[in-house]
Amino acid sequence: MSGARVLSTVRLNSIIAAHLRHGRLIDAAGLFRDNPHHLDIKSWNLMLSGYARNGCIEYALKLFDEMPHKDVVSWNTMMAGFKRAGDSLSVFGHFLEMVRSGLRPTGSTLATVITASVASSAIVPHLHAVAIRMALDSNTFVGTALISGYAKLKDPNSLRRVFDEIRVKNLVSWTAVIIGYMELGSVVEARQAFTMMPERNVVAWTAMINGYIDNDSLDDAKRCFDHMPEKNVVAWTSMIKGYERSGQFDDALNLFIEIHRCCSIKPNQFTYSATLSVCARCCSLVAGQSVHAQLLKSGLPFDMILSSSLVEMYGKCGDIDSAVQVFESMKVHNLVSWNSMIGCYARHGLSRRALEGFERMKEEGVRPDHVTFICVLTACVHGGLVKEGERYFRSMQREFKIEPRMEHYGCMADLLGRAGQLDEAERLIKEMPFEPDMVVWGALIGGCRLHSSLEYGLSAVESIQRFEKDHPAIYAMMLGVYGDRGDWKRVDELKEIMERVGVRRKQQGTSWVESPLILQR
């Protein structure tokens, strides 16, 4: 009987594992529930892992609490599940419970706790001390996790010391130290670590490329990209994003064209999304339409990322009808897609449609963020909707607990200034919880000039002079105010100063001629 029972348990675990491996969580749970007398610790751990990996953390916790016996695997599985759910507090709490229960943490345990605690990175040195006491500080997994933690702490000395102490350095730990140095801005050290690697895979190469881009070293990123022995779609996408970030839109689009010449590389959703973002940034509707056509030919599913990118591209390129068409074709709308659509309406002066979209967004249960309110307030500015703007501005804190940022105050100053409510605009600026920037004061100056209220304009100019003296926008504002006032002596003095310090009074005119993006060449 004993032998039959063991075989039955082994068979049961094998079937549960197969169900979980193929995503049949309900079938696995049914089998687990219907065979209570043939379960062992492995059976419980399998189901625990199944729930945790599928995001059912509440079911996992309930099962964990019901377990007759827990081993290290059980505790590690729960902590990994909480980490995946972004609940670092529960990760740390279960770690403490595990230690109190008398079980000894493994390297995997500490690695999970450390990486989960990186967001509140001040705890990382304490976990490092625990690792030292347990003789796990030279463990590859623990050391790799500590490297990430010390990078977030901006502690290069500890990062290097941890890396040196790792007994067996693998590709993951080498890549982690490269990423860590890049996060610290220590590009030279990252390059040295990359050079010292006994072997390099595509992940390490891509880490170098992303690191160079993040540190504004695009030329180094391109050289690294060109020297990669084998490129993957992630590396191509990173370079497209790098060119977009630096404003080199032609290079980004040409790189997208070049991908299609590489038969072994197929652009993915992120590649198309990055390229559509480039088209949006340079307002190239022709290129955007070409990318959209190529996307349709690729057969890739239109997920939330791609659809939102298309809405953003068409909206910023001025094709409002296509933006609406893509948006309405989406089965589900998330925060990003709603922000894109509301922002699109706001930019095109369709203020009422933007506000209707905002109300519809709330009805669908999507919670707005600070970007949403920038779009909403911009719509109010373009539509001259003062009462609505004030109401939405107040609702940020009262209803949604979102603290207004500089951009929100800038929108409100612009809204009130254009409406001639200069007293309210000045009061709003002076009551800001932080120092107003040039844009906020500039919004007030614009309203003053619009309504010929020069006393407010002079007050704003006095405040704005505290900023960078040689900024062209500051001089332009000051010239405008003094010119409106008829103070030509002061205008001439400002012009002389501008000539002396080399500030150009007006940006030279440029023209834009779009050339079609040819993907078939």
C-alpha cells in the first residue's frame, strides 16, 4: 500500500506540473483539491507556484496559510510571488517570519528580498550584513542582487566590493555590474568591466548600448551597436529610441528601414512603438502612415502599446480622424491610450471633446494621473473654459489625491491670464508650494500683454530676471513688456546687452519638406 501511495503521489504531482506548464491552472487546482490524501510538500509547492506565477497572490497566500508543513521552497515561492506583485513590504515580512520559524534562508531567498527592497534601497546594506553573517555574500545570485541595490544607492565603492567578492561570476553578474556602473554614470568603469568579461552575450552588448544612451553617449552606443557580432531586435529597438531621444529622427527612421533588410531580424511591438514615437516627435505623417502600413503587413497583433502609439502618432501629426478611428477600434482603453486621445483633442482645440473624453474615461473606471490633468487643463486653456479649468484643478487633490506640478500651475496661469483674471493668476503663482519657473511667469506675462496690464508684466519681469540671465526667452519677454510700455530706452539697453552676450533675438526661419519613408528598398 505504501509503495502504491508513493507512486500515486508521484503521478499526481507529474500531472499537476503538466497542467501548470501548459497554463491550465483551473485543471491543476481541481486535481489538487480532489486528491487530498495523496498530497505531499511538492504538491503544495507546485500549486503555490502556479497561483503566484499567474498573479493570483491572494489564492497563493490562502494556500500557504493552510499548508501543514512549509519548507524553504514554500517560503521562497511566496516571496517571489509578492515581489512579482510589487508588494515589497510583504516580501520582507515573510522573510522575517521565515527566519523566526528557524529555517535558514538560501541564496535565492536573499536575492529575492534584496531585489524586492531596491525601491527602498536604504535597507540593502542591512541585508548585505545578513548575507555576510550567513556566508552568502559570495553567492552569485546574492552578489548580483546587491550590485543592483548599491547602484540605486549611488554607492560605487560597495558595488565594486560586492562584485569582487562574488565567488563564481557568470554572465548575469557581469551584466549586472555593467548596468550598475551605467546607472551611476560611471561609463569608464562599465566599459572596463565589459572589456574584462571572459565572454559576452547579446544581453551584455545591449546593456552597454542602453547604458551609453542613458548617459548621453550616442556615438559610443552606435559604435558598440556596429561592433555587435550578433544583433537582436532589442538592440535595434534601443538604438531607435536612442536616436529619438537625441532628436536624430532621420537616423532613427533609417535604422527602422535597415531592419527590414536583415532577414533574420523581425521588428516586434516595441520596435514599431518606438518608431511611431519618432514619427510623432518629428510630426511626419507620411512616415507614420508608412510604418502603420508595414505594421499591418507584419501580422503582429494590435496590443495596447501599439494602438496607443498609433493614436499618439496620428494625433501629433494632425490627423485627428485617424487617431479617433484607431482609438475607437481598441477593445479596451488604458490610461496611456486615454491620455493620448484626450491630449490629441486638446492640441487640436477640441476642448469639449477632450473634457467629454475625460468624463468617459472615469466612467470606464480608469484613474487619471498627472499627465491626464495636463491634457485636460490644456483643453481648458485652448477653449477659454475658466470655470471648468478651476474645477478640474481643484479635483486633482480633492478627488484623486494628485499633487499639482509645475506644468499644472503653468496651465492655470495661462488660463487665467488669457481670461484677463490677472489678480487671480498672480495670486495663484505666489501661493505655489515651490518656486515658479520661467514658463509659469511667461504665461502671466503673455496674459498681461494680451490685456495691456503692464504693471503686472513689470512685476513678472522683475521675478523672471532671477533665472538664467542669457536665456533668449527671458530677453524676448522683457523686450515685449518694455516695448508695450513705451520704455524705448530700456529696450535699447536690453538690445545692447543681448548683442554683447551673443543672444540671438529671433530664431531663424526654417522649412520642413517631408520625404516618403520607403520600407521596401
